[in-house]
Amino acid sequence: MPELKMAWIMPELVVASPEIKTILTTSSVPDGAFSHKPIPFHGIIDQVAGRYEVDPHLIRAIIFAESGYDPRAKSKKGARGLMQLMPSTAEALGVQDSYDPEENIDGGVRYFRSLLDRFDGDVQLALAAYNAGSRHVRNYEGVPPFRATRLYIKKVLKFRKKFKTEMDARLGRLA
């Protein structure tokens, strides 16, 4: 039987192996109770986010919203991996294996950086484009009126705040 890996991801505890992914709600657990657990892909995220000058908490939030930190995730529309890259996007970015966490994160962050640049650093517009496509953001001259996209932006920004708060608390305990 493969070894199970456990990792704390707000607001859920994810127990995963290549074959199994079970999400257990931890709403009754006090905040920070699992803060001693490692953050999945922490090193890769920090390194790649630094390379492309993107907030690592935002990247963690995008990954959590997109795939729940499952590197084998595949959407009904065909998006793959942690950052849910569409095959055509992955190919354009030179990502050969969308299920490889390093390649996927590098490609996804590079793509998100390009969206931030395209939309003059506006995080909400970049998130809208990441979710719904740049053409919709351009056509509507802002966040498209799609309910799913608006909810996605709110969710990612909420997760970003939680990841930042949790990291600040971890760093505070180390000081």
C-alpha cells in the first residue's frame, strides 16, 4: 500500500496518495491547530513566485481553488494539474507534463504573470482572465458578469488572505 501524505490546507485537511484523495472538513478544529504540518509544494511555489515576482500566497490560493492541491486533477473541460492548465495553454508555455508539479506551477505562474502584465497589475482582472479567458475580460472591459468567475475571484482572494494570515502566524511563532 502506498504511503499516505498528510498536509494542512486551509480550511481543509487533505489526505492524499496518488490513488486516494479524501477531504475531511476541520471546521471544529481551532485555527492554526495544524500549522505545524508542511504546506504542499511550498518550496516550488516560493521559488517560482519569486522568479516571476508574483505573490506566493496568491499562487497558493489559485492552486487551492483550481485543484485542491491535487497534482493529478483533471477538469471536465480538460484542464490539468495543480494550476489547471488547458492543453493548448500548456503547449504554448512549453509545459510538457501538466501533471508534473514543478512544470505545472512554473507554467501557471508564468501565465498568471502575463495576465497581470496585460491588465496593468490588476489582480481581479488577471484572476477573471485566468478563470474565464482574457477575451471575456477585454470584451466586457472588466470582470465578466459570469457568476462562476465572480465567485472564483472572491474565493481566491479569501484563500489568499487565509494563507497570508496563517503564514504570518507561523513566522510570528518562529520569532
